[in-house]
Amino acid sequence: MRLRPLIVSSIALALLPLSAPAYAEDPTPSPSVSQTMEEPTPDATESPAKVEEGLGVDGGSVRAIVELADPAQHAPVASLAVAESVDVVLQPQSQPFMVVEGTAEELAKLAEDPRVTSIHRDRTYAPVDVSPNLKLIGADQAHAKNFTGAGQAVAVLDTGIDRDHPWFGNRIVAEACFSAVETGVESLCPNGGTSQTGAGAADAMTAKCLADGTNLCEHGTHVAGIAAGTGGVAPGANIVAVQVFSRVNDEDICGEPSCLLAFESSLRQAMDYVAGLSEPIAAVNLSLGGELSETDCDTGEEGAIFKPKIDALLDKGIATVVAAGNESFEGASYPACISSAVAVGANDNSDVIADFSNRGAIVDLFAPGVDIESSVPDNQTAVHSGTSMATPHVAGALALMKQSSPQTPMADLINTLKTTGRPYSYEANGQQVTTPRLDLAAALAGASPQPPITQTPVVPTEDPAPEPDPSDSSGPSPEPDDPADPTPSASPVPLPTVTVTVTITPTPKTTAQVCTRGTNATKLSAKQWAVEIHRSSGTIPDATLTCYLKLIGKSSKVFPEITKASSLGKAYRVLKNTKAGKAKLDSALLTSWLNWAHGTNGTKKLTTAEKVRLNAKSTAAALRKAAKTVK
């Protein structure tokens, strides 16, 4: 099963969670494997052409979305699925898809039905990581002119909300929950089901949100407070709270006992729910994210699914505002990379691009995302950083804009924020880029636009490059009798782990560290990486290595889905196992991905080689050639 994070720019959604360095050197689409590798071409007449490449390649049962030509075909296709021993786990009757669980063979058989247009994994999205910020964007001046978002609402699709937090008063006007379940994945809906609507449906204080005294669902309350809390950008706006996450109890996936992920199927239902509300809504806030892209991703697999929903909301006057991501990447994560979404990067309170923030030509606006104080469960406040925190600044700003001019098309209001924002001028992907920073004083309060600022974006510094002994005896051997994996250090992706409550005592504020790609230009061999990963025997901290595995998980289709290499122990075993063709390719791929996360090479060869690994018909020769290509 592939639990693929999208979104939390900070759950780290800024949790989006979901939630960066100039990442891929090769922005152009990867060539087909047939152009570069000796790989068999499947028979064009076979039905598996409808099935996502690599789905179920490990032989187990997988959770998948079955796209239908017509929503009316739910019943007959579901009956066929049951006859083929495929479990039907979700049938949203108004939508042209259903969610099933089955093996590759079972799904291939189901794909033969002409009523089925395609089958792909039910992707998941992680929250992106998680006053002076309001003054910086001129929100105080807008409030002084009575622009508070009154009469409008912001829909927060996140981890739910602390319903009785004093920052929200009586302004929560609608609630819903769409929370997928499967083995090891629990619903966060208060009723225990996969969906719920009505008062209390998005409650972030339920028992399933708690783990060892920590509230895993904190992110949504923090995001909602920034957008529309009494201390936020639109303190007069109403709130539509939608829980879209599920609780995952799998340390191989989470790097810790439990974490939250949002399934694609949950997000699709939530966006349709918002589109069907009669409440005046200015913006949908998605502080979450997934795979990274340097360019608009409208025609990609995920983009083709989410763009029509974003466009449908825009037609109703509702903007979809999405966290760009926290990887210091020159681009944005899904779905922020969709052209009709408003992609938001983060700056600090000194008008400098945050070192962790994604940036570049497809980022639409910057907004404050460093050391942002907002509401959290138990009627408290905390300080977090991330593009997840920047995103609700823009969502709240659009509520103010729509209050000011309710008849103006939303696309025009978004454009006004762009044209009045303070220009940040910087270089990304080898060209000069200008991205505006949100400025409500200029957009609403009559202030003059601020002059441009030339930026020199930086990425977080790394420890010195390790120099392990490259010989065969340099690293320890595997210990098959010891099943325990090294315990990964806590990471802010997908959950912020370091917070300070400021409503009880005046404790100095700290923020969660953001996981980003490294800046080292030195490539290490598989043996050297094994030394680094095995029980802290190298010089790279475990927290950094765990961060690298999280970044790889967002960008690779092989890790951790096929190899389960999401923990340091599992990654060590992949690096050391070179006994068979697929194992050798896995070791070579993980080595190259680690070098990429460490700051070297692009991803073009990696993604091409992964197609060979995911093709069940690849020959031994094709596997060997792919392994050599990525070295």
C-alpha cells in the first residue's frame, strides 16, 4: 500500500501537513523507458493499461480508486468487484469513483470492464509543517477600515478544529469529516465512520486525535486561527471546518507510532462538500501537500483530478489556497502546482523568504510563515512555522477582499492581491523571478504599494560532509537476529513536534525545525550511506537522515511503497541487500535518492529507472541496466 503524502504544507500541511532547496535538476518530463532501457512493452490490448503502473507490484492487496465513466455505474461495477474478490470500501454515489482493495491481478480483471476508465492508488497527503505578521501584511490597517471578513467564510480542510476555542466564538457555521479507513488506518470522524456532517463532525478533541498526551489534530486549529480567529487575518469571518485526515498507526510509514495522512478520496469528497454549501465562502484553505513539481502540473495524473474541482470552486467565487511546501524547492508540491490554485510560500517578519519555503515562478504569493502564534486545542495558543502557516494568511485576506467587493469575480480579487503585493525579486531555476508578498494595506486600505526587495534565497545549512571509509570493512554487517530498527528522531514532517504554549506562562517561543533537502555536493556510495544510517555510526545526524527518507518518500514511487524503507533500519537493509536483480536496483535507487536529498544530482534518471522497477514484466537485463544508469 502506498501512503503518499500531498498536503500538509504543514500538518506539517504545515503540518500540509502535506507540509525547499532547488531540488530537481531536470525539469523536463522523463523519457519513456522504451527510449532508454531494454524493457518489454506490454501488449496494447491488455486491460492493465488502465491500471496505474506498479500498482500492487509487491504482490499484496492495495487500496485503489476506480474511476467510472458514469456515477450511475456504482452498483454494477461494485457487484463485479465483489465477484472478483475485490473489497469495495467506499462508494460516494454522487461521484464517478469508488475505492476498493485488491491485488494487482484482481484489479487488472476489474479494469477489463468498459465502465471502468482507470484504476490508481488512493494517494495520501501529509500536513505541511507548522502579532508582527499581521502588521507586516497591513491587516491592522484593513481592520481599522472595518474589513474583517464579515459575511464571508473560510473553509479549512485540515485536521479538524477545537470547537469551543475562544478564538472562534460562534463563527463555526458548518462541519464535516471525510476520513478513510483500512488496516492500520483509523477514522478521525467522531462517529467512527468514514464520513460525517453536522455540528461536531470536525471536532479535533476526540480520543483518536490523542496519542501519548499529544493532540495529533492540532494543525487544523492553528491554521483556522490564522485565517479567521480573533487574532487572525479575518476575525469577522465564519469558518467551515472539514476533517480530511486519517490516523495511521504504522511506524514504517510514520517514522513514529502514529501520524496523520489525508487520502485523495477524502479530499475529493471534502471539496465537493464545500462546493455544495450555500454559505458565502471566500476561500478553501489546503495547508497540505504531496509530490513536488517545478512547473504547472495541470496535465499530470493528480493535476487532472484536482484541477476540475479547483476550477469548479473558482466558478462559484471560491479560491483554493494551497501551501507551496517546505522543501526549499524551486517549484511547489501538489496540489499547489495546479495553475488555478493560489500557491503560497512563506516569508519571515523581516520580509525575507523563509529558508525552508518553496519558491519560484509557479508560487503566486508569499505570506508570513515564521514564528506565527495561533490557536491550538485546549483553549491555548502556540507558535509554529511553515508554508502551512503562510497559506491561511492569504485565505483570510481573500475573505476581507470579498467582503469589500462581493460582486467582483474571485479571479480578479486574487489578481489584485498579486498586483498590490510587495515584489520579491530573486533567482529560481536559472531565471529571474518576481513573486509578490501579501500586502492588505495596499490592496484594501489605500496605502501605496511597497518597493521591490531583491532576495537571495538560502537553504538551511548542513553538517560537514562525512568521509566514511569506502572499503568493504568500513561498516557494520546486518544483524538478522535483531529485528529492532533504529528509532528515528522526531521530525516536523508531517507533524510539528516542538511547540510552546504562551497562554499559561511567558515561556520563550520556539518553533519546529523544518525538514529540507541538504546542500552538500558530495555523492556517497551505497556502502558509505550504510555506514551513515546504521545505528548512528556515521557523521550525519539521525534526524537529518530521517528527514531525507521523508523527502524521498514524497518524490519516489518505489520508496517506501515497494521496499517499506521509511525507517533507518529498513533503509539500511535495502542498501546492503544486493543478492538479486530487483534488490540490486533498489539499493542503487536508494543510494541515488539519498545523494539527491543530500544535495546532489537531479531526478530524471531516477524516475526513468523507477519505471523499470515498477514494471512487473521487466527482464533481468533491464533491471541490471537501470541499476547502472542511476549510479
